[in-house]
Amino acid sequence: MMSLAQQNVRLPSLATIRAFESAARLGSFGRAAEELCLTASAVGKRITQLEALLGQPLFDRGSRGVMLTAVGHEYLEQIGTALHLLSDVSLHHRAKKPRESLRLVTTPSFGHWVLGPHLHEFMQMHPNLDLSVVMSIPYLDIGPSQADFWIRFGLGRYPGAVSELLTDDVVFPACSPEYLRHHGPLRQPSDLQPGHLLHSPLDPWKPWFDAAGLDWPEPEEGVSYFDLGMAMAAACAGQGVMITRRSLAGHSLRTGQLVAPFAVTAAPDSHYYLCHDASVPQVGIRLSFSLWLRDLCRRIPGLPLGE
């Protein structure tokens, strides 16, 4: 009986098969890259190598993503059995996959309104991960120094750190429907009552005043909130009008807790950044987390304003 070597049969590598199976199952080269801790380009190259070896296209690549061809569907069924058999080999069960760990420092508002509702997505993709999330105080720049990542709110310039822009928000006023019933209508920016403006040094009103054509000074009377989440809670409770952004207020706008009475927006100076030590290479679980978080921030939906 002739061996495979004697038959000169070329077998695809396990790496190319894993790339194909992951992309086919997840429907995306990008998601496969996250799962395999590779780049989307590397996944694409491995699948191209497999297609060249088989002499058949396995995916239709279009502007809306990738879809399996008929040959791709057939090949997926064939390799599924082989991969299942390989996974059942006792050698693969002798040692458990080691647990990984990440330490993340975040601002309270980003942690509450962005990370909190979605972090389970990343944990489901990485069940062997132990992730600790610690809060910091952005205005005073107080927080634990030992971390794999920091989510910071500011201008993006932090010595010794690499900063990746997470959000590119605009700012706008928002208030509760209850406030609008008692103090409205708010048909134009000049209808605002300066004494009812909730204010924070983290997101000042002045950029929006300028965009709205209001020659008003920055509000100083009353409570000054050094946490945007507290300002949002006050606004939802009908205590006044706050200046906010979609990345934080999106959920409250969708549920009707807040309304945005004007279509006027302004570009703020500060944004959210994902930061890490410049001397630490971003590979493995660190690369997976940064790719996932950037994708999450791109997926945060916006809502029309002034309605």
C-alpha cells in the first residue's frame, strides 16, 4: 500500500484549515482574526493559500463581507468531521488551556455606559480570561498605575503610552422629558435658562454655545459635576439640561430617559482613548481586546437630534 508521501499528495496545513473554519463559522475574517489572535490580513492569506491548493474559491468576497461558495459549504462539512476527530484525541486533553489575565483601568462613565453593557461579549469569546476592571478619576488623573490598558478621557497625549482614539463624539444638550414639560418648550438654543444648566469641567458648555451662536459664559453657579455619569443621573432626574455625547447618552436617548431638543452639535476637545505602555508588544489577548473595544465603539449607534 502506497504512503501519502509516495503518492505525492499535498495536504493543507492545519493553520489554513483553522483559519477557514473560523472565518466560515463566524462569517468574518476580522472575527476569525480575533478568535485566532491574528490579523485579518493573516487570516485572509491563509485562506487564499488553501484556495490555491484546492484550486477552488471557498469564499465570495464582496463589499458587505464574505460568504461561503457552494464548494466552501461542502469543504466545511468535510473538514468538520476531521477537526472533531482531532479534538477528541486524548493527547489534546492532557493539559488544560492556561488561563490568561488582563487588568483594565477605566473612567467611571465609560465603564458604566459603554463597557458594562457589552463586556460579556468579549468574555464569551475568551472563557479562559480573568479580567479585572478598576475605576480611575480622570479629572484628577488618579488611578492604579499597574495595568495592561487604561481608558482615558482627554486630549490623547500621555508620555510613555500609545493612545488609540476610541470615540469621535460631538456634544449636545440633553434633558429629561419631565424637565421639558415643566421648562419647555425648547425651540431654539436661546430658550435655554442659564440657571438650569448642569455643568462639568470634563465636558464644558462653551464649544456648544459657540456653535449655537450664543455669546454666553461657561456656567459656574450650582453643582459642578466631576463625573459625567453623575451629571447624567441628575439630568435624567429632571434637575436640568446637561451637555453630553452619544457614546455615553445613547442608551438614555433610546429609552426616552433623555431627549435632545436641538440639532446643533459641537466638536469637543476631549475624547476617550485606549492607552497602553509603549514598551509592551500588543499580541495575543492584548491585541484581541484592543481590536474588540475599537469595534465596539464603532458599533455604538447614533440617534438623530432635535426631534
